[in-house]
Amino acid sequence: MNNANEPMKNLFIATAAIEAGVGVLLIAAPSFVSRLLLGSSLEGPVAVAVGRMTGIALLCLGVACWMARSDHSPAAKGVVSAMLLYNVAVALLLTYAGIGLRLFGIGLWPAVLLHVGMTVWCVRSRAASNKRPPALN
């Protein structure tokens, strides 16, 4: 692998670790994660089930990023684009939760900053991949 591909590989590895880790935590203890982010537990079995489904989805995103870590095809660019959309949406949702809904947990603003940072990393990685010539197979 040449060094021009390292930023995307590093993005995929970091994203895989973060999202899979949070996914497993949501599967195991969704109310704990809710308290950390929003300052309130999930109430009732439906909320807990939705929290666990969210965890499963994040675990799947983490696996997809892990599997794409050495891939620099158009499909890998699609994964980066999907993660870009995901990070923008989560940063906006958490910001709305904090400002609009007045929800607050100790992890809320660090999570917003993390997703903003990951958004920037996705944009930079996507831009860098567009400047490179396609890899020869």
C-alpha cells in the first residue's frame, strides 16, 4: 500500500474502533449510553430495544469500515461518503438534543466534537481520494 492511501485506511480503522465499541456498549447497556449522552435513562422495553438496534447498526458500520480498511475502490469511497453523512447527521442530532431539547449528559459535547472531527476527516479523506489516480488491479 502506498502512503497516499494511509489517510483513508486510518479513517477506517478509527471509525471501526469507535463505532463498533459504542455499538457493543449500546447492545450491552443502552440506558448507560443514553445517560452518558443525554443525561437520562431509556424508559421501557421499546426504548431499550431501539437502543440495542442502534447498537447493532453501529457494530455493523464498524465492521464495514474494518473490512474496507485496505480497499480503495469506488465502494470504499462509498463507505466514506456514508460515514460522512452519518457523522454530520449525528453531530446535528446531538447538538439539537443539547440546545433544542435541553438534554445533557457528560458525554454529549465530547460526542458532538468527535462527530464534527470525524466529519472533517471524512471530507478530507474523500477529497484526497478524488485527487489520486485509481489503483491498478
